[in-house]
Amino acid sequence: MITRARAVQLPSWAGKPVEAELGGWPVVTHFEAATGACGVGLTDLSHRPKAIAQAQGIDTHFALTPGRAKWDGQSLIACPKPAHAIIFDLNGAIEPQWPDSTYTDMTEGWVLLGIWGPEALGMMQRLITVDLEPRTFNEPLYVATGSHGIRVQVINLRTQSPGFIIACARSHGQNLFEACLRAGTQLNLKITGTDDFYGWLANDCK
Amino acid sequence: MAFLIDCPNCGRRNPYEFRFGGECKEAPGPDADLNTWCEYLYFNENMSGFQQEWWYHNMGCGDWVKVRRNTVTHEITED
Amino acid sequence: MATTKKVLQYKEPEKHYDVVIVGGGLHGLATAYYLAKYHGVKRIAVLERRYIGSGGSGRNTEMVRSNKRAHETLPFYKDSLAMWDDLSAELDWNLMVQKKGIIALAHSDGELASMRMQSDSQRRAGIKIDMLDNQQIKKMVPSLDVSDQTALPVLGAQFHPEGGTVHHDAAVWGFAKSAARCGVDICVGIEVVGFNVEGSKVTGVQTNIGDINANKVHVAVGGYSSEIARMLGVKFPVVTMPMQVMTTNIMAPFLNYYVASPRLHWYTQQTLKGDLILGGQLDPFSSWNSYTTWEECSERVATILEYFPDLAHGRVVRSWSGLCDCTGDSAPVMGPSGIDGLSLDIAWGYYGFKATPACGKYSAEYIATNKVPENIKAFSLDRFFNRQRVREVIL
Amino acid sequence: MSGRLPDSPTQIFDPKKPVKIHFRGRSITAFEGDTVASALLAAGVDTFSRSFKYHRRRAPACLSGQCSRCTMNVDGRMHIKTCQTPVREGMVVEPQGPIAFDPAGAADAFSWAMPTGFYYKMFYKPQWFWKLVKEVIRAMPGNMAKVKALPAKAHFDSINLSPDLLVIGGGLAGMEAAITAADAGVRVVIVEADPQLGGFEAFQAEAGFRRTQASISRLAAFPNITLLTGTRVTAIYPDGLAVCMQESPSQSAQDCVERSYLVRAGATVIATGAGSMPMVFAHNDRPGIILPEAAQRMVHLWGIKPKGRVLLAGGDDHIGEVALALYKQGVDVVGVVDFREAGLRKDLQSALADHGIPVWSSYTLTDTRGRRRVTSATVTSIDGLQSKRVRCDTIVASSGRYPRHKLLGQIGTRMLYDAALNFYLPEQLPANYEAAGRLLGLEDPNAIMRQGAHAAINALKHLGVDTNTAKVAAVEPADEAPMPVRLQPVIEDVQLKSKTFVCYCHDVSAKNIEQAIDEGFDKIETCKRYTTATQGACQGGMCEANFAHLLARKRPALSARVLPTTRPPVTSMSLGAMAVGYHDHPQVSPLYHTQLAHGGNSLRMGSWIRMVDFGDHEAESLAVHSTAGICDVSMFGKFRVFGPDAEKLLNRIMTRNIEKLNGNSTFYYTACNEEGVLVDDGMALKMGEHDYFVTTTAARAAVTEEWLARWCREENWQVNVVNVTDTKAGISLAGPMAREILSKLTEADISGEALPFQKWMHMEVAGVKAIVSRVGFVGELNYELFCPASQGPYLWDAIMAAGKPLGLVPFGIECLNICRLEKGHVLPGIDTDSFTNLFEASMGWALDRNKTETVGKAMLDLTTHQAIKERVIAFSIEGRSPVTEGALVVDGTQQLGRVTSIIYSPLLKKTIGFALVAPHDNWVEGGTVTFWYDSGREAQASFAKPPFYDPKGQRIRM
């Protein structure tokens, strides 16, 4: 079997990971020791399919304007600029299935992290300088900006309890992950598997 | 005051999210001579006041933005 | 000991001068001094719109060195560095010259190679430069982290024992004092707003208080050169950018050298008073505003702390910036302007301070003799049109 | 509880909660709510620090974060303002340098020898004398902190906040502004430097305290107000960023020593209040001489009685109010000196008289005595004729209020002196800024609150909040005019002495300033630099007004009491806290860990970590030539360029014609900037109709993206560019055995006929989908494989497993360097610099002369016949040479250029390389290249025409 390598190395204090194989990806579903409550959960979702779609009218096709994001079934679709859309497929088929060549598959190129839980905003405020909760706008929000010198994309899911996803180039994945760990020092941060993330999402998002 | 670059896609952002692309200049025509090219390449108006300039939003959307900025006060106005 | 002898003396400008120098910074004052003292020019005015030394002269980090590689420019910088030594005595004013030595760190093989090349170029020009290994660096600067635990580990360094610092304000006042004693009129609050040119020859300047006639006009306005260009209806090959600097609280002496990382764009030194001067990078965009920014200060501090971790609780008490008019080839423009009688001393970027004595000497020589001295030939304005730009890489 | 006043409603410490701190080896009991300074004052500590120049004893003057006289080392951290640092159990507080007996205190007696600017006038003849003196000078300053590492656990924190409104100052005005705005539903951050809210009113006896409590409890009801106490706004930067620094942010997170809040607000209300100006008289710096706010804070907030007999002095009614308030708390008030002719308000006069407290109107302070602290004062009539000594142990003196205006200066608002008020008032503020409160000279609490609300409403309007629908009542601005304050009269000879201090931080006296003015330093900026006044730790906070006054006395025409320029920070901030947001991160290849596991030696190179070698780069290069090697090339920039105008875009940046690329051919290109300078090279593959895969050098990848975007923007082309650098791992497989190894892993026909040199195809290698192209970089049969990044390690391992029996080895960039030099490949940016054009790089062959749209071609055409200043040449030396990169190329005394690449090729048994040199007759076959290196050693090489290896290129075509 062809194995895949994760871009992010987990520190040993995270616990002993339990992995499932998903399309060749070693996906940490949970850690052996029970995790319990945490201030902020940090979950590696880098195995999820991702793409950039570029075509005239693609933003209007998805009914998005720059800076906005929305759910389209299992996928988050965001608009960074006119004629561009970003797709983060959080729960569909693991093999990317993009309709045509206007899509460029970025699954391999971007690391994707979930940051969620009561202290998630405090964590993001240590990573990002841009306002992630503008007063005048309550929908999911897409922001392209820098974090500690790394170019990142962030979606504020605008879930009931705070939740974000953050993406950056694979070659900076470990750097971003470590920046998250530093930012979470005082926030009771836990590294979790995907079970906790999807559990939280199912509870909080619908 | 408030030196922020207005990115049409991302909104007002800190100038350090951008790469400065210099003052907007007209490239010499096809028949331009060497002196015209050298003047274009090396010499600048270098305005103390309003000038048209390029900024590339490298930490954001990745678009070039044309900005009219006062280089003394950093006031930014519409084209 | 105490004296109430006037140190600074200002004059109201007269109607006619042999030489009018635009800009009362170090270069302008030094040029006036050498013209008056060594070329016997009698009627000289220095016109300054704010106060003397208000621009880059009072906002730099006091570093003097000879750190160039382009062989055609080396004699100039060597000369300048050597001249500082005797200036305190010559000007009868302590410039607090400290040839404490400058350590420039290398973080890659490429930089080491570049430094070796630069060092060898300088040695051939007669300037003393050594290469240091990490052990030697550690011995000289015990608080510096030369381990492989830093973001970009130190692999070695270049040591420039003749480099160091000069008190920048002292230099301004020293030249001003001596120039005035040689009969130069230093006029403050006089802003040049235009030039009078007849045919192809300059005949004087227009100021906020009226025209002043001059046989020759010399431009030494630091970062503001493009404003002069606009008055003349030309462009200069420069972009004006600020350089930000910070200073800290007072600490017991712990740093005996000037330490710099050309790659990471920082340098630091401890002054006689005990505070640290931190700085090193131009803002990445053009600006005529001498603000400081959080992003720049924060990055500078972070990159310095990476190598001086014990300084984490040191405290910044002030930050400032100065305007630099930078060319693409890291060399200035000196000499003819294309207009008869109008000479230039511009485009110094952030290395004008150390060049002060030589600038004054050679500018004065050019103004007095109309012949471009050999040592500043490489700095001509023409070089931008005939592909003779100085191929300089700054360390 | 020892030495404290009986419990009072205004106190902010809790006498039931003792906290032990350590000071100079002894243990001091403080209480929760104390600051370090209040605890030390309560414990009777007189001297906190020694002064900079004369080593005079110094103790806190303001107790409100303005002066720098209380700074000490707290828990190992230098220069901490103890007056704003809450006590914490076990805290270790140490003075910086000797305070009890300071031998350097002798300097005080020699101040006559140190007139203004004496450094400039002495020590320089002869030259060696200065070298000696400067070492003495270095060791002299008082209150010098020692540089010592913090405990390893100590860390700094930084939080970004983006409220709609930022309110700076938690006094009455600030709180009212915050409440008004929060009521309209916007997000508010309010920042207060003291550990508690309330500002000036909080320590104005009980009435003031009650008023602040009312506001505090109203404020607490708003969930949309974020309250940051113990936090100083140190700067507002041009982008509107307000930097707020909080020391020891929480009791629970002790390891976090300082936290910055980086606040980017839509609008800002500045309500920083006003402080008191110190009075100018001789020996005005002795311990025990304090400002009114210090006395009030001691008494009302911490129940500490100012020591012994207390004399008050000033020129406004406030000083009389303070005298009364102190008296009511049982303080022994021995008199009030008022330098106004009219004297105190009548009611104050009579109240003081009732208590038997003498009031001397038309008198001022001129001198003090005392050793450890003040013991007496000289009080002189302002006509200078009458003088008397008053015994006292504490002097509370101020010449009037002074706005805390520094943040206004940072947003570009000048302060103008109002002679009638003897106060500085701001010019027009920028659009999104408002000012309120005592900062504007207001005194009446009601007026201050109204002004605060008014400022908030203006800010709301700026934020686009409809103040009507938000049901915010319209509030008129305060109409109360600021109260005039009398300028302190000065009795020239009696008062302005060499120990009449203006700048406490640097021991600059009134005499120093007068002398500087006489010497011609009569402009505020030159005078400030010459005397060093206002340039100390407090950055003029205590002295700039008196400094400006003194200057204006001597030179009224020159200055309308202009203040020196204000620059960040207002109060100092630690380097550690400033550095939190910045990290220098290297990029990591998907094959990084795999290569480490194979013994790779890594090194940061540019933005990437790369493998230098796997032990022996020369052996690696021999293996590449004899068997095979593999190398990580993942860091090449990779781009997908597609859309109808893709060819136009690529033809713009490439010097060759992309239209000539067809089918499964590969395409080597070079790229120049507008000057014709070589900036990049790489490969292009055509993946489909108007769809290309383009690689760039690693260093150039980041710039390529913006460069392509620039041309698209200029021309409005229909073309999309995606940076796919990180989606693919890149593996270079090279060597005579490469085909045999690859064929073990793929079903595809990779014969020389099916996949010849300069062709590419899609194929599965070990089951991994890959783009495989034939390239020639290392001079042997060479495949470049690009596969999904996450499968890179699997593919690497598969190739290693298949190749190992055939002698396959991994190799690093040193070996790559040998191989490319053997083939004579010039590397842009290594063998060329930012001046080298395509011709000078000896790569003119890569320019398609018929193409007109290429960037840089115009300059290349125009300069074709111009003299070349430098060019790239190749050279070789038999055997190993000690010459290294950076060696000079010389001809006698002439310096021709430098060596850019040099390496020993074990295959050729030669040292080969490139140099960037000026034109010279020697650059012909058989010519000699002379090197000058290592401080004067010389070596010779032969000019050479690359490639050195396989000149016909047969091996790359195998």
C-alpha cells in the first residue's frame, strides 16, 4: 500500500495517537488517554481535500463576495477575490473529486488545522492581527493574512462556541502548528484527533 | 494618520502585509532609446506628497493594488 | 573649566555669496568648513531650514566604518575612516571617536564568501579586516549566542577593528563651530524653495526670505534630495525611505564592540552612557515621514534577541527614524549636476554619516577647483546612463 | 498592620491579606492591593535609586508611573517601575546598584567640574587620553541595570484586539466614554495604567472615590467592554495600532512576565489625564520631595502617612485642597506655600487657618537641605527679599498641572501653549481620535464625564453607528473653560542653581540649561541634545514643560514653548514583549525527515532547510557518475499557469518562445528583469491546452508569484496562476543506472526512444502518480520526478530500495554543486548578482531575438554593443586548490572581480568554478586567471570553456 506522510509532527506530550487509514493518509482519530475538556482543541485536518477554483463568475456561482465563506454540504467554500473560490471539503470523499480543470487540487499543498473550543478566539488573537469578528457581519468569514510571517487563510465558522480553521503552505505546516502550541500555552490547549473535532462540529454547527 | 492600504478584496490592512511595488511609471515605448530606458529604470519622481504607487498583497489575496498615497502623511485617497 | 564662549553662532544671510550650501547637516557643514579652511573661499553660507543636524546627521546610529567592496570606491571610504581620528583635535571639540571595532556576523557560506571577498578587497586597499571563527566571537562578545540553536546560526564573522562610533551631534556642532570660526555664515530657518539658473549656469537660490545670489551652489540635503530635483525640474536616481532606530534603558557595560548581522539587518552597540542602540533595516516602502512602526521595531528586536537572549528584559525607551535617499547601487551621487556651478552631494542612503569627512573634503575640492577628484569619480550621475553603476553589495 | 492609617473607604489594599516580598535581603510584609513602591514606602524605605550623573539619592516623586525614580530590579527584570507593579508573594526586589553607600556619590561634590557639554570640550588631547577616559565614563552612571538571563520559564505573550472603540485612560472621562459607546452596542476596550480604575478622582478623598465607584459598577454591567488595568498604552503607530503593555498579566500565570495587547480600533478616545509638574528650586530632587498625586495616593489608596512634618507648595488651589485632605488624615502639615499674589481661594485659606496651618502667599520654594531625605526648606518671597527656613520631612510641591499628551503627539497632534491658562492644549485631532477629561484641562467632575460621553458619541459617528437608533442621548461638550494656572515665578540667582534639577533622569540642572542657551544651543532640539535633558528613561514626562519654560524665559522670541518631539514608546517596553510576534521560520521539504533518516546533514539555506550532504559529497558525486544518486528538489518553485492568455504571460517573462514548446517536450527558460538582469531559470512543461507546469529556482519562487500577477494586472490577461510549490515532492534521480532503477518501479516505457532527453510523461512509479521528465542538470542520465508531496517519502524509499543493490546513494546540494559545475551551469543569484545581465551571465544564447514582448529585451538590445562591465567566466585548476568562494580575481594591482563558485571535482581531479570579472585580455583559451585570497596569498587557474565534463552531452542523452 502507498502510504502518505503527515506534514505536521505531533509532540509526544499530546499522548499516544490512534490512527485510522483514510485514502492512504494516517489520520489521528483520537488519543489513547481520554482527552476530557479543554480550553482550545487543535486538530490536524490536512488530509481533507482542498482546491482553488478560478473562473470568471465562480464567486457569483457560489453566491459569495470576497471575504465571505459558507457551507456547501460538507464543504466550506470561501471567496478570496473575484473569480476565485477556495474549497475545504471537511467531510466528503477522501479522494478529491473536482468537476473540471478550473480547479487546482491543493490537498497536498496546504496544511489545514481546526482550532475550536471556548478559548479558540483567544488563540486566534495570538495568531492573527485582523479582526475575525467584525461587528457588522455575522456569517462565516474568510480572511487571508499573515501569522508570525506565514501566509495563512482563516475561516471563522461562526459556530455557537468559537471555531476556526486555518490553512498554510505545507512547507510551513510545522511552523504554524508550533505557533499554535505557543499561542495556547495559557489556554489549556489540547491536541485532539478528528473524532473530537467532528463531535464538536456536529454539536455546535447545526 | 492611519496608514493602511485599502485592498479591494481584503479591506484595509497594515502596509507590512504588502510588498511595495514602487511608484507607478509609464514604461518606454517600443522605439525608446537607451537614455529613456535608463531614466525609466533608475530615476524616480520620489514624491514628497501624493503619488500613484503599486502594492502587492502578498500576505493576503495576492492581487496588485494601485494606491494614491501621500508619502509624507500616509493619507490615502481614491484615484 | 566652565565656559560661556559661544559654540554655535548663526548669522542672517547676506545677498551674495561665493558658495551657497543647501542643507545644514554634517555634509553641508563639513563641506563649508573645508572650503573655508583649505581652499580660502571667503564668502560661504550654509542654509538650513530647521536646525543644524536635524536630518540624518542627528538620526543615525553613529557607526563609522569602511565596509564597501567595490574597489573603485574603497579609497574614498578608507580616507573618510582615517580622517575621523584627527578631527577632534582639528575641530577643537571632542567627537568622542571610539574605534571599538565592528563585528559583522555571517549566517551562511555565501555570506562568509562575500565577507572574505570584501575583506580581501579592503586589505588590498590597506584597510585592516580580519575573519573570526565562532570561538573568537564568543570570547569577544560573551553574551552572544553562537550556538547552532538560533534561527540562523552564526558561522563566523568579519572583524573591522578600525570601525566604531563617533558622536553624531558632537560632529555636527564641531563642524558648525569651526566653520563659523573660519567665517562661514550658518543661517538657520532659511528654506530654499527654488534655484535661479541663467542659461546653463546657476546664479543663486530662492528662499523663504528672498533670493540669495551665489557663484556656486552645492546641494547636501540628505534624504530630501528629490525635493531639490523638483525645484530643478529633473529627477534623481533615488527613493526616500526611513531607517528606524531604537534605544534602551541604561545597562552596566557588557558589550564592547559594535555587532551587526548584515543578513538579518540588525546592528547594536552600547553607548558610553550604557544604553543600547538597536536598528538596522530600511522600511520596505518609500516614505518622507520619520515615524517608527511596530512591525519594523518588533522584527528588529526579535532578530537581535535571537542572538542576545539575556536582553529579553531590556527595555526600549525611545525609537526614531531618519530619511535615507537610496540608489539602486548603494553608492551616492557626488560632483557635477549637469548645471554649471551646481554640485551635488546626495543619494547617501543610510551610509552618509561615516562618509562625512571625506565628503566634505572632496566636495570642497570639487567646488573650489571644478575638477572631479579621483576618489569620487565613481559616484557620478552619468553612471546611470552608461552602465557604469557601482557594483556594490552592502555588508 | 504596621504604620498604616486606620481603614478608610478609599483604600485599595486589603489589610487582611498580607503578602511577603523581599527587599535587599530582608522580608517586607505588604498587602494585596499594594504596589511594590507603596509597600516599600510603608516600610520606611527612603532611597530607591541613585541618580545617573551625580549618584544622588532618589525616591519616587509621582507614584503614578511618570517619573523613573522608583525603578528597580523586580524578579530579575531590570528597570521596573515599582509604583505600578502590584506586589506578589515571594517577589524579589533589588535596587540597581548601591543605594545606601555609593562611593560614586562623590561625583555630586564635583558637579562644578561637569558643566554642560563638558565631554565635548575635554579629554581629546592627546588622543590616547580619551581612550582611557571613556572607559571610566562607561562605568560611571547610576541606576545601571545588570544584564542577566531571565529564568528559562519566563515568557512573553501578545494578543491582538480589534474593538470598535479603544478608550485610553480609566478615569471618569474614559469610563464615561466606554459606557456611552458600549451602551450603543459597539465593542469597547478600555485601558488603564494603574492596577485599578478611577484615575485622578480615585484618590481625591471620599467624594471623588465614591464618584469613581459609581462609574466602575456601571461599567461592569457591559459584557462588550474589555477592561485592561495595569496596562500602559506605550505607543500609537501610523497604522492606528495602539500597543498596550501589561506587566505580570495574571497572578496565576506567573511565568508570563509581560503581555502586549495590540489594539487596532475603529476609533479611539484618549483620556490620559494630567499630572503635576515638579517645581523648580535648588535640591528639588531629595527623597521626601513628592508631587501632590503621590501624597494623595499614599494617604487615600494605601493608608500611608507622608513622613513627619509636611510642607506643601504650589500655585493653584489644588495644593490647598491637598493640604486640607492630608490634615484630615492626621498628617502633620506645617504650612502651604503659594507663589500667587492672590493666594488660595478664600474658603481654603480660612479652613487652613482654622487648623492653624500657616499659608505663605507670594512665596516660593528656593532650596532644601537634608542628607538621606529632606529635612528643611527655604521659603522665599517672590520678590526675593524675604527668606526663611522651614523644618520639614516631606515636601509636596507642584507648579501646576501638565497634560499627559504624548499619545497625541504620536498621532500627529501638536500641543500648543496657552499662555492664559499656562497649559498645553491639543490642535485638531485626526478624524478617528477624540480627547477628553483632565487632558484638556477640565477640573469639574461633571464636566469631565459630560466630555467623555461627548467624545464617545463623536467616535460612534465616525464608526458609522446611527446614534439616533442606538438611543444615545445627545451630550453637549463640556462648556467649562479650563482653569488658569499661574506660571511658576523664578528668582534667578536664588533658584536656578547647579542642583536645581529640571531633568531628573539625567541630572540636568537649570544652570546647565542656561549655560547651553548662552553657548548658542537655544533651539529646543539642539538644547535638548546638548544638555541631554528630556532624553532619559521618562522621556521628558517630568521635565519637558519646565525645560520649555526655562528656554522661553531666556529666548522668548525663539520659542512659543514648543515641546520636544514625542516618539514611541511613552513608557518603556521590554524587548521580550516586543519580539513575540516575529519568528524566522525555515520552510521544510516533504522529504526532510526521510533524508535525515538516511543520514543527511541539514543546513538552513535561504528560506529552506536543505541537505548539504550525506557524509561525503565527493563520494556522492562519483556515485552519480558511475551508478546513480537521488536528491531532493522539492524546493523548486512550481506554478500552474492556465487560461487563454497563458502563452502571452509566459512569453512576457521567458526569454525563449513558449509557442515553440509542444507535446511532451520540456523547455528550459531564463527570465530577466526590465534591466535585462538575469533573475531566474527553470523548466516549463505543457500539460494541456493553455495549461503549463513551470518551475523556478527555490529562491525566486516567492517573487515569481507576484511578478506573474503584476503582468496579468497590467495587461488584464485571461490567465490563472496557482503556486503549487508545496503540492509536489521533487526527486532527481541521476546516473548511468537511473533507467534501470526506474524501470524496476514502473510499467511505463522509459526507453531512450519512448522518453528521450528533454521529454516528459505521466507515469506511475511504485504506484505513485508522477510527472517524470528527462533533464540534464547533473550531466548524466537524469530523471526529475514530481509526485504528491505526502507520497514523496514513500516514493523516495521505494526508489532507494530498488536502487540500493545497484549502488544508488542519496546526495545533497554540495554534490549537486560539483555536478552542475562540471557541466558549466551558471546559477542565477550565485554566479551572477543583481547587476549581471543575460549577456554578462554568458547566457545570451537563451534570448530569442525575434520575440519582442520579453521583459528586459529592450535593454538587452540597446546595450548589446556597449562595453560589458563584468561577465561570468569559468576556470579550472589542476588538483585541489585552497581557493574559496569570494577570492578576488586580480591582475597586479588591478582588481578584476571575484570567484562566485569553486569546488573540487573528484572525477576530473580538478578544481573548477566560475568568476564574475571585468573584461580582460586573459579571457581566452589558455589564459591565466590569478586569484588573491586569504589576506594576500595568490593562486593561478586557467581560463576554461565549459562544460568540463562530457562536452557533447552524450551522457545526458543516454
